[in-house]
Amino acid sequence: MRFRSKDNPSLRVHVTAWRLLVEFQCGTIPLDNMILPAFRYHPDPLRSGSIVESGEDCRCCRKGRGYIYTGPVYSEEDLEDAICPWCIADGSAHRMFDASFVDTEAFSEDTPESAMDEISLRTPGYYAWQGEQWPTCCGDATAFVTPAGIEEIRKHYGELEGSLLSHIIYELRISGGAATHMLGSLNRDIGPTAYLFRCLRCERYHFCVDQP
């Protein structure tokens, strides 16, 4: 039996006696491979853009599993757009290539060592203009949500606009019209960019703002 998605004509689902297959333009993959691993400190890497759909094989497991990691990789090997999320999650990519995905300089001194290890070695990272930052809150590292410009903030996180302006004023020490101008000029793709994090305990949002 075969179904075609109305929203995505390039996607077809095949029902067989043994399993479900999903066929993209990039090829056919088992449906169970589409269920991404859970990342405590980066819960939606598709939304953030750190993981994308891809027909490329992973350099670590040598499988084409439908998704590939597009964030930074710290390794002697050239692993740009070459590792699948499963090999990040289970530590295989770190063990095989001595790879990490977030610079340890991104963490503050009060970040638990266990959280730093999980984030830098088994969690998708994100690209920032000058270098990542990873805030802590309530005794733990926060979870990365997404990079955002003012358009995304107003569309999806409108209640955070005032808090983000306060961050620009009090943390970046930019005041008056310059602070309002920076807020209005935030852009996910060309910078300056706001990086949103959320505490896993109190659910408070935290921000980092970076620019080219």
C-alpha cells in the first residue's frame, strides 16, 4: 500500500507486511530512522537548524539515515555536514573521531561537569558569529532553543521582546536608541542574532546576542 503526502509530494509512505518505509527524493529510509534521538540540552535541533534532512551517509556509522548534523565539529577530521544525530547522541562520533560539538569555553564556571560532557560530546551544537555561549540556571545548563532575529521573536516569542531588550541594555550595556536599534536589527541569518535558551527547571528564558 502506498500513500503520498499532500503537504510534501516528494514524500511517499509504503506499508509492507514487515515495516514502513518513507521515500524522499533523496532515497528510501526505514521509518524508525526518522525518530530522532532525544537531546536534553537541545530538544528541537530541527527547528534550530542544527540538524537537517539529508541523503548523505554518516561518516561514523556509514549509513544514510535521512538526517545530518550541520553545526560545528571540533576534530582533527573534516566532519562538516558529515555526522548523523544518532552517532552524536550515543557518543560514537566522539569515540571514533575524538569530536566535540560545543567548545568548552562556552560554559560558565558553575556549569556541572556532567552537563558540560553531555553537551559538548553528545549534543548538537550551534553556530554563533564569534563563539558559542551556554548559560546555566538553577544549578544546571540550560537547553538551547533556537537562533532568532526580531522577526522570529515577534512571531513565536512575542512575550520575550521586553526581556530581550533588557538583556541588551543590562548585559550588553547598550542603552537608549542604540538598544532599540539593535533589538530591531536582530536577524537570524545575517546578524546580529539572538540565541534563545530555556531553563529545564524554572523554564525561564535566557539570551545570548552575537554579531559578525
